Amino acid sequence: AINKVYAEAAELKGSEEGSDIRTFCTDEMTSIQALEHRFSDKPTKPKQDARREFEYIRHGTTSLTGFFNVVTGEMAEPYLRATRKEEDFVAALKEVIDSDPEKRYRIVCDNLNTHMSETLVRYVAEQIGFTGSLGKVRKEGILKNKATRAAFLSNPEHRICFYYAPIHCSWMNQIEIWFGIINRQLLKRKSFTSVQMLEQCIIDYINQYNRYFAHPFNWKYNSVPEQSKENAA
């Protein structure tokens, strides 16, 4: 289903139907550490790479909830918080939806509990004008458990629809590729003296990435390993 979502997003790009649909991949990058290198790096020399001191000072952590646009390759405005609760995910999603509230949304994500929470179900129900009963958590109806909540959230007839990657297949979520990029190019290289500096650097990096480097990924996977299919059944 996820590969189909990616294929349709590419096929509909530029069409009237495609302009009405926004396809995002989402996930949380948690406990990003603001690490300050205790000593300055030693610069490069002929035939010798730069050297980095292994000692560091911890200044706290932050978490990034990201939304990667499959068609444009851009990242939505980053949502940075110290916590990663279900309310945080809904708040981040709300910022994305509010940026263009009339569009249809397809959201690719993994099976984390915050991606199929009671708070998320209530938010989506409100957004799509759902008037039926949601039931009660651990008792009945749509809110009863993760499976019933996921079934509601993944209903393709809804204006906001979630597509869940099979278990052990988080690699199918394209935002994981982008997380690898920012990790290599920024987080592992720079020295941060505070959480505030870390968060500002992430914001600046995303702005620069969107302006100069954003592009849709050339997605070539078209199947899911048999073992993963069995685990997801």
C-alpha cells in the first residue's frame, strides 16, 4: 500500500487531482543530544583528515517531529519539543494541516502508539466532520484499541488518511532517509552549546535544505519481504 501511495504521488504530480492531495512521510527523531565538543577539532593537513576530540559536554536533548513531502522533497516546518507524547504528534500534524486546510492528506508512518492514539483519532474525526460514536478506550468502538483506531485512521475515504508501514519495515518510510542526511551533515558534525542552539541549527538547516537541495527521492522498492508480510499479518 505504501509503495502504491508513493507511485500515485509521483504520477499525479502536476495534475488537477494531484494538486488536491498532499503526501507526507512522518516520524519522530527523539532524544537529539546537544553535545559540545570539549576541545576544538584539529584541522586537516596534507594527507591527513581533520581530527575530532572524543570528549564532549552534554547540554540536554530535544525531539524533532518531521513531515517530509514526498512530491517536493521538502520538509515541513519542524516541530521541536523536549517530549514525544501523543499530544505533541497531534500538535505537529495540526501545523501541517493548518498550512493548507482544504487539501486531502496521505500520511505514511510506522506503528508507534502515538501514530494511532486516542488524541489523534479525536483530532482527525473533528477535521473530517465525523459525527458517529468513537466509543471508549479499552471498552468499545473506534477507540477500543490500537487496531480499531488504526482502522479508522487508515480509511481511504477520509480526507486525512494514514498508511502504516508493515512491522519491521520502517525503512519504507522515506523520512528515515532524510533523518540520515541531517544526522550525517549536521548533528554528528557540529558542536552545540545549548538545546536552544541545537534547535535553531536544525531550523536553519531545514530552511537551507528546502531552498537549495530539496528533491523527491528516487524510490525504487516495489515489494515487501515475505517475512515482513508474515509479521504484519
